[in-house]
Amino acid sequence: MSILITLVALVGVLGILNMIFTFGVVRRLREHTEMLTARNRVQGSGPKVMLGEGETVGAFTAVTVEGATLTQDDLADSTALVGAFAYGRSSCDERLSSFPRAR
């Protein structure tokens, strides 16, 4: 009987320790969320995702879905919307379907 009481007490202590560690992790995640939110509010922090209106794309070389090589010179005489997607990546494949098609 005393072994059963000891085991129940041990499981109770482990449960309390687990709860304490879980609260610590949640608190740390909240701190990280606040830090990331504050960082995103600061203008100019992090990588630039998209060029502004009227900005020019730098020199590049890319391969189209059809396998043709494309450079900046190929788009010099046109207004183009260019998107970069990794072929075969599920997240890119999902976004590709919503990317505007040429008309």
C-alpha cells in the first residue's frame, strides 16, 4: 500500500513540474511574440520582401516553367509582374495558383 501512495505522490509531483515548465514555455513564447511584433513595427527591419512602386529590379537570370532562360533585358521594354517560386515546393505551388496569369 505504501508503494502505491509513493507512486501516486511521484506522479502528482511530476504533473506539477510539467505544469510549471509549460507555464514557463508559454510565458517565453509571449515574450518572443512581443519582440517579433515590435521588430516588425520598426521600419526597415528584416528583409525587404517587395519593391516599392516605380523601383527597378536589379540584374537577374531565371528559368521559366517552360525551361527558357529569362534575364532583365528580356523585360526591358515591358511592364511586368515577376514572381519567384521554388518548383516542387507545396507552399509555392499553392501560391502559384493565385498569381496573376498573362492575358
